[in-house]
Amino acid sequence: MFISVVIVFISKCVWLFIAVVESSSISTSKSIDLDNFNEINSNLNKNNVDKQQFDETDPIYWYVQAYRNLQRRQYLLPSSSSITNRPAKNVILFLGDGMGISTITASRILKGQQQQQHGQYHHSNNGEEAMLEMDLFPFTALIKTYNVDQQIPDSAATATAFLSGVKNNFNTLGVSAKVKRNDPDCDSVHRNSIDSIFTWALNAGKVAGIVTTTRVTHATPAAAYAHSQNRKWESNVDQTIINGTFSETDCKDIALQLIENDPGKRLSVILGGGRKGFLPETVKDPRGINGDPNGKYGERKDGRNLILEWLQNQHYSGLNESEYAYVNSSRGLHQLDYSKMKSLFGLFNYSHMEFDRLRDQSIDGEPSLSEMTEAAIKILSKHDKGFVLLVEGGLIDQAHHRGYASLSLHEVLEFDRAIRRARKLLSKQQDDTLFLVTADHSQPLVINGYSQRGNPINGLSRRKDGNQLPFTTLSYTSGPGFQTLQQRSNITNMALEQAALDLKYRFHSAFLTKKSHHSGEDVAIFSNGPMSYLFGGTLEQSFIAHAIGFATCIGPYEKEIHCRQSLRSKLLSLSSSTSTSTSKTGRISNAALAIIMDTPEMLIIFFIIAGLIFFITILIIVRILWV
């Protein structure tokens, strides 16, 4: 009996040794002092660290704050809860740019009213009862969106917060708050760069991708891979700002960082718009804006064609021609062999992609956000170790800025379809995938006027203002849709109602601004999947990245207790498959492995004892054979 246990036990040691070596080979991010952070984590458990000893410009300030919130969320989880506490293999972060709560509400009503018009309801429905896909998620929280230096944020700083876990300054990307907008010191940018969850994931052996309807170098996607003192340096660095004592190569534009730097060059999927940032000034764009070249040329002043360079990089990386592709139309996207595809770069417009309701939907036109999301998942989901994917509905914000409320709501509905398609594609991996839906900031959209149930959300309120003039249910506090009292007096109820049906109707704003300004109220986050319970209450936006890291065991959270427990459960499951699980020998060896794997110290003792047992066993076998 003893010899049987020893033999089975030693055979299982091989599996444990392989896994431990593999996990120890995972590299960690060093953009901040992680040794210091690990020490702080240890002290946090003893309540020895005061967050106030750090400044908001120090990344550690946000790390400590997030870690404490993670601890609180763990305590809130009942021990008897059925919610999975094991790590997530995959994460999809759906980001609705400018998708504030009023935008969500209005879009939900529009969805319901469209379903009613199309006869999809079998009972009386007014629209307000409808549900977006995100509404079905079991956990929600409110997110505080302010920047370190701004009460009302921009998309670059907010994206840095939720992708890197550190709040920073207005208009800056992938750097701590020690760097201000237009900082002339490129060395300061390098010193104060912070890694995103994409770097964490790639270093942990996962794959990653970005899907957006904006330029792929725009604020939100850029925060995943770039570090810059100005979000507008998408294709060229402003040399009038850079200090003359530093060489031009010290600061790279955002497109160049995507192609040349880590983690951009390691992304498996990049889909969106913005060809102009990748082509030199001397090269004419092959498709231009919305498929019409119209004399459009690239914007790069360095003469480099980064699209060709990306293709060359894939070739030199060892991929076969069938394993990578660059595409610029729906046709190109749909003709790919996804069973072989490993690396995909798609730029579907000269600048931002077209609004979903206005895009060319032919095979030679632009793909929808849903189609791009599906393409990304087909590529990324094949990877054994999982993936991280950012899907941005970026034109929600762009429509709002122009006062196009109707177009913005339709962008949310396409965003909703992308979420639904992703969940369907990953139906067999839902237990392994953390789905998150949130916004970077809100827009000043208002739903008002005491409208009756079922009133068209983009139509007129059934009340009139103090001047006895009609107004729409939707309006903005700021934006280009402002009209004087005289201008409004010349519009009849019927004319206004008809005008509001136009997708490009500019809804009225209380104050005249060239574009609508962002608003500073909290936004919502919706979560579903492994460890989705981490999101609840009111949280800092920077918490999102830390919760993702914690849930997936990447970055500074790869050695958390639940990550070791996950390895433990996987190995025990694997080891049980090497013997009859009901046998007494199997049960004893599994129990031994369970005890050993509970602590690192036991692992060391285990390897020493296992080595001795193995050596003694060999001696016994040799002795028997010799005799």
C-alpha cells in the first residue's frame, strides 16, 4: 500500500513541478515599484499603511486605495455565496464613450419603441420596459470620473484610469499625474509611464486586442498601449513643445508607439479607423473618408508607412502569410480564414468610422461594431491562456458632441448588439469570462418635460416652456444646438416634431458651445462573470483596472491567494485524471497534494521530500534488480 501511494504521489509531482515552473516564469510589470507595492500590500493586512502618506501624483496612492477596496469587496461576499470566486480566464471591457446614465435610459426606451414598431412584442408596450444587454448583468456600481487636475474629465485621462489603475492629468495618456499636458521633458514621460492591463495580460501569457469605432490612436484605445503628454499627438509629435535638449526619438507619436513599442506591437487584434495616422503625407489614402478618397493623403511627417511596417513585422515574427492580415473593408474582414488567423490589423476609415446608421453597409463598406467584435473574439478565444479585449463604442460620444442625440442613441443600440453577440459567441466560456460594461465619462444630455408613457423618446415633450414654445424630451445643457427665443418662435410644433426625426437634427442646448462639453457626474459599470461581485457601491475609476487584474491574476495580482488556489484546483483535477479518483491510493495522494500546495513553504519541503523519496525508490529498484 505504501509503495503504491509513493508511486502515484511521485507521478503527480511531475505535474506540480511543471505548473510551478511555468507560473514562476511569468514576468511582472515594472513601470512602478512593484516590490514596494507588494510590501505595502503586506502592511495593508496589518493596517500599517496610511494612504495619505502618498500624493495623488504617485501611482502607489491609487494602488493602495484600490487594494483596500478589493479587500472590502472580499469581506462583503458571504462565505456561503454561490458566486464563483475563481479567477477569470478572459475579460471583455465594453466602453461606451460618453455613455452617461441618461444616455443609457434614453437608448433603452428607443430600443423598446423600435421593437414595438417592428412587432417584436406580443403585448402592449411603451418602450420604457425594455432592457439593454447590460441591464441583465447582476452587479452594478457607480464610477467617479474626475481627473487629478480636472473636476470634469477628458477621455485620455479617464481611459488611463480604467486601463492602468492610476488617475492622471487632463489630456495625458499612460503616465502618472507627475506629467502634465504638453510637458516638454520626454524623459519625464518615460520615467512616469505606467503599464496597462494589456501589458499585464501579455506578460501573463494571454493575448489581447482592441476594437473601436474611433481612430485606433484616439484617446481610449491609445491609453491601452501609449504614453504621451498630449493625446493629440496621434501621428506627429509637436516639436515646438519638446525641449530642444532632447532628441526627437525621445518622444514618439501614438501611432508609432502602437507599431513599434510594447505592448502595442504584441496586440493580436487592432480594429477601427484612422488610416491617416499611419500613412505619410506623400501617400494618398486608398479609400479616404467613407470610401471616397477625394484627394486625402496621410498625415505623417516622417515619411513612414506604418501599415507596411506592421505587415513586415508580422512576417519577421515568424507568422505564415495565412496567419496575419491587414484589411480596410467589410469584404476583407469577412474573407479571412479565422481558423488560421493569429494577428489582424484593420483600419476602415481615413479618420473615425462612420455612424452606424449612416455607414456604407455593403460588402465594400465598413463593418459594424458587432462584426468587428465577432472577428476579434474568433481570433482571441482560440488562445489557451485567455485574452483581454477592449471594445469601444466611440461614436456615442462623437454624436453627442455634435448635438446628434438620435444618432448617439443608435450608436448605443449597436453597442448593445455587440455585447449580445459577444456573449453568444462565448456562451461555452461564459463561466470563464468577465464581462464589463461602462463609460469613461458622461455627456450633458437631459431627459425632461413630463412626457407621457410611450412618448417617442426623440420627439416632443407634451408640455411647453414658459414662453409657450414646444421643446423636445431630449436636450443638452451645452452644445451647438442652441437657438435664440426668436429662432424658436418661428418653429411650429409639427415642424419641430418632423425635424427631430432627422438623424442629424441638433437637439436644443441651453448654452451655445462649439461642441457639447463633457459632464462630471458618476457613470455606471455593469459586471457579469467570475468575480463580478467586485463591482458594487461607488468606486474610483482607477479601481476598474485593479479589479480586472485581481480577477484574472495578472500584473501585481498574479500571486494573490485565489490565484494559488486556482492553480491548486487545476492540478488536483489534473492529477485525479491520472488515477482512479475513487481509489484509496488516489484519494491519499490528492489529499497530500492539497496540503502541500496551501503554502509556499510547504512546496519547498515537498520538493525536498519528493526528491529523497524518488532517490530512495531508485536505490530500492536498483537493489532488487541487482539481486
